Amino acid sequence: MLFDFLFPNRCLHCNQLIDKKHVVCEVCTDKIHFSNHQFHENNGLKEKVSLLFPVEKAFSLMMYEKESLSQKIIHQLKYNHREKIGKNLAEWTIEKVNFGEEKPDLLVTVPLHRKKLKQRGYNQLHLFGNELSRHYQIPIDHHLLTRTKHSKAQAKKGQSERLKTKNAYQLTRKINDKHILLIDDVYTTGNTSSNIAWEILRNSENVKVSLLVMAMDV
């Protein structure tokens, strides 16, 4: 209670006082550049991803633009110890995604390297993924993949550095006869999702991979 009094929660965009459960006020929510993607239809993200690996479905909640509100939200989640924003993003995703009869069998989050996890204190995808798992009644596995190489963010890398990221992820067990929904925060180069998807596809049988991200870089 004292913490809330001394450090009240404010909207990331207009700085208005808001409930601690929220990240932006109701008015500023309308200023977020949400995508118009439909999970079951072709869209800009699926077109990009299809060039890298055989993706089943693809969905992005927001468009990620420089100095945009979506960028501020993601940065707060990842770099400012505001893990609970993952729940807000999950609630918005739930409002827009209906899997219907094509519901995935398993949710899988992109792992952090142990050094980055220790530094940050949490994986920004876990609360987000757990909320989706609870709502859609789909099992989630945060440990199906491990990251074996530690490096800086994809968006900050040059082309040569990105190539070194290949084989940075490994499966901890075989996964067969499943439709896997891979969950990540921001789709930039597609290098991360592509590396993971091929690791799954090469080492599994009768597996389909779909992708869901919080935002895609435009």
C-alpha cells in the first residue's frame, strides 16, 4: 500500500494515474497500433515467416514502430522489471484470437540464455504464455527448448553476427504429432523463430509450427 502511494501507476503514454493492473489508460489503449491480423488467415507476418520456414499460422498482436506506444510497452516489460505487463498483453491477445477447431496442441516460449535470465530475473514471455495457456486450456512448456549461446538482441546485430546465432537453440526432448505454437515478443529479422522452428522440425515427426508474437517490426 505504501509503495502504491509513493509510486502510483501511471499511463505510459499520457502519464495519467491508472489502476495498478493496467499499463495504459482506456483512452490511450486506442492509440496502440494493433495489427488487423486474423490467426486463420494470411497476413503480413505469415508472408514474412513463410519465406523462412513452413509456418502453419502466424499472428502479431501489435505493430512495432520506433518511438511508438507498442515499443514503450515491450521495453517496460523486458527492461524495466514490469513482468506483469505480460498479463495485459495476454488479455489483449485473448480478445483478438479465437483458435476454434485449429487450436494448437502445445504452447512453447522462446527461452533466454541462463546469463540473461539471471540478469533480468524473469523471462518476459512466461506470464504472457501462462495466461494464454490458462484461458485456451492448452498445455505450455517453458523447458522444451534451451538457449545454448549468449548474445545481444537480434535487432542490434549485424548480418554476420546473426549468422552466428544459428544452432543457438536445442530441444530438450523429442516432440511428435503436435501442432506447436511458438511464442515470442518481437519479430524483427525472423532469425530466432526460424532457428527454433527448424530445430523442432528436423528433430520431430508429424509436427506443425505456428507463431504468435506480441509485436512485429515494421
